Amino acid sequence: MRPLPTTPAGVEICALAFFLGVRAVALLQLAVALPTALRDTTSPTLFIALLTGYAAESAVLATATVRARCYRSRAWGWADAVVAVAVLLAQPAFITRADATGSWTAWGFALTLDSAAGAAIVFRRRREVVAAVAPLSGVYLATMFPVAIGASARITVVSNTFAYVGFAVLARLLVGYLRRLALDAEIARDAAAAGAAQGARLRHLQAQRLLLHDNIGLLRLLAQPDLPPELAGPLRGQALELANRVRRFLDDLHTEPAPRPPAGPGGPVPLTDAVYAAVDGFGDLPLELSVDLAADVHVVPAAAAALTGALATLLANVRLHADARLVVVHADADELAGWWEVTVHDDGRGFDPAVTPLGFGLREQVTGVLTRHDVSTLIGSEPGDGTSVTLRGPWTERGRS
């Protein structure tokens, strides 16, 4: 049997199961006691006729509500309440005064308690619940109190009268609470789904912005009328690679736009491979590589891909903005201290970070992306004195060779 879903529909099925289950248990108890009850009744014909009618009404009600998978029909609620009142009114005609309490001959009380609980389930408005339950308790008290023998039996009748109210109140509290919980869960699921959809849209937009940023910088360079001939070849190569990335992105919305370094089948990637993958295509820059000190460092593939993309963005910024005579890419590591770092330094124009806000490339493609991989970014620059960007990440056990 599958568990009920934590939805409003699931709560209604649970409430229906409670209502029909209580009635089924009471009918089963009466079936066990039926021989004794028939022996003691004063009118077997009326007893059987009334019980048959009640069982038939219960079967029809159960069929209708099970098909609907809920007990929400007010018409059925009123019909069940009327049948229950009729049973209580007819009860004195087939019981002895000695059987008014504590006997299955007077089966009306045990079976109609379920009608009080059902009224609390089927009716939304409190006044309708009161209108259905008040006649049950009132008729029971009015018909059973006069025939009860002795103070003890009369006290039992009075206490039974309050049972109708108790069953209705408890059922309403329980089912009402479950309905509110299910509604809150449904709202939370809808909000989560909307948030996931919004997150997917934002990630898609972010991927588009990453592609556009790289392409815009390249297009600006290619559009320069005085583009040096020695730059034309490397830039065209990069333009082709970017065009292919855009095409892959359009073909598959989940394609990562960032370039990926060489990697084994899910294993760690040498940090130097991530650096070499980034500088490939920037042969036009006056590059000086110094990565031997980090030759033993390995990082997980996801961090390596993020590092490659960030370094490519930094070098593209140098090409576009710095007008540098020398660009140094330096990698270092300290296993005992537990860190590695890659620094990109240029001797170009520089800028004042306190005055000039970071652009999309430094803010998102470098700092934003690397932060998600526990890689920090330190930017140092002064006007006329170049720019240094240091990327530092953890040298963890899973990142070692």
C-alpha cells in the first residue's frame, strides 16, 4: 500500500478513511453481538429493518465517497445526519429499559457517533456542524434519559450526550489541522517549483551573459581598423572557438559555456593543465609563464574548469584594456600550509579599484564563479602601475596526486 501523498487530496482521503473506518468497526462489533442483541430486543422486525436500512445507507455512502476520493458532499452529510437522527428516534421502540445503556441492543449510540465526526469532516462552516451534531446529542438525550433505570444509567446517558460533541470537536481539530498542513505544503512545493524555475532561468541568463562578455570583447578587438596583422590569426582562432561554444550552447541549454581543461575520467586535473588550457589562444600577448612551483598540484575537474575560464577572462581583459608590455602568469603552492595560487600580473594601464567598479568579467566570471569552488580572488591595481589578480584555492587530500 502506497503512503498517502502530503497534499490536500491526500488529507481528504485520510479523513474519508477515518470516517468510514470508524463506521466499519462499529458495524463489525454489532455483527459480533447481533445474536445477543436480537434475543433481547422487544421488536426483532423493527430492529432488523432499521439495521438493514442503516447498513444500506452506509454502503451507498461509502461507495459514493470512495469514488469521489473524499467526503465533501454536503448533501451526503445532511442525509447521514438525518438517518442517524431517525435511528435514535426509533431506538426506544425496540429496546427494554434495562438495555438503554451498556448493550448492543441499543446500537444507535455507538453507530451514530461516527455521524457526528463525519459532520465535522464534511461541513466547512461551524454552524452547519452544530446544526448536524446538536440534533444527534439532543435526540439521544431526549429518548434515552426517560427510559434509563437508575441514577447510574442516567449519568451514562448524559455523558454519552457529550460524546457527540467531543467526537465532532476532535475530528474538526484534527482534520482542519491536517488540511492546513497540506495546504502549506502545497504552497511550499509551488514556491519551490517556482524558485527552481526562476533559478533555472537565472542560470540560463548567466550563461548567456558569460558567452556575450567573451564575444563582445573579441568583437571589439576585431572591429579595430588598425588591428595589427600579428593579432588577426590568434583572434580569428578564438572567434571560431567562441562561435562553436555559442552553437553548442544553443543546441544544448545545459552546456557549460566555460572552456574545459584536459581531464582524466573523473580524476583530479593537474593545476598546470588548467593554466595551459587558459593561455592557449593568447599567443599575441607578451606572456611569461612560471608554473613549475605548482607542478605537483592537482585539483578536481570542476575547479579546474572554473580556473581555466577565470584565467581566460583575465587574459582577455589584459588584451582589451591593459596595453601591457609584459604579462606574467605565475603559479605557486605550499602543501604544508594547504594552498595553491595562480597570479596574473600585467604592467599595463591599471585602475583604481576604489573608484572604478569591477566589470562583469572580474565580478562574475572570475570572483563569482571561483567563490563557488572555494577559490578566493585578490585584485590589486593602481593607475599606471599595472594590475595583479591572485587566485588562491585549497590544496586538499582529494586534490593531491
